[in-house]
Amino acid sequence: MWLIKQPLRFNVVNQTAIKKSVFPAPPIGSPVGKDLRTFLDVRAWVRNVAFAKGVWIDVHVFDRHAARIEAATFGLAWEGSAGGFADLSRFQGEIYRGLTATPGSVSPRPNAWLIQYRLYYAVAGKLYTDGILHQLEVADDAVT
């Protein structure tokens, strides 16, 4: 299968990346902990060439020293019709689990800083990419 650069068949409509602590809120006066997670939300417009198709992203997470600390592939699920001959597909989820700290205990992990991903679309025996290296920065662990 050949990889074809074809942004007219599909493209990213919107994208966001956020790092947040999912540590439960403690009772008032109790020590606070952190459980840092990085989330990515990507919505893509896809020309509806055929019913059977695959849309996915290859994601890489880097620290501030440009060292890759995570890599994964995530499928985009069908979200609905975009009108005419197009659909919307979306990935919304956790891409990296960072530092966890509770009173008296720390599980250090590298500080996620830069998210890079590429978008792919497979349909009718052909594989396409939009040819763009998408990049998003997230807040430093100390700020989150």
C-alpha cells in the first residue's frame, strides 16, 4: 500500500492538548496530591469515499529536552456526518500518564511538554496522509 499525501481528502478541524491533575479533591485541610495526565482531542473532516475506512493518528510525546517519552497509535472514531460527502472522526483521550505524588510518596515520570502527531486515512485500498506534522505544547508539571 502506497502512502499518498492528500489534504483534500481529509484534514484536522480542531485540536487541543491539555495536561491536568486527576487526583481526587481532598477534604478541606488535607494534603493535596497530583496525578498528572496529558489528554489530546483531535477532530478530523474526512471525505466519505467509501463506508469502510480507517482514520488514525500516530502520537509522540516529548520532554523539554526533545527526548521522546511516549509513542502510540490511536484510532479516530466516527463522530457524525459533516454534511454532503464527508464525515467527522474524533479521538479524545489520555495519551500520557505523568508524575503521581501523594503525601509521603512520589512516582516521578518525565515532564510531557510537546505533543506531535500525524494523521492517516485508509480507504478503498489506499493510504493517505495530510502531510502535516501537527504540534501542540502543554503546560509544565510545576504549573499544572
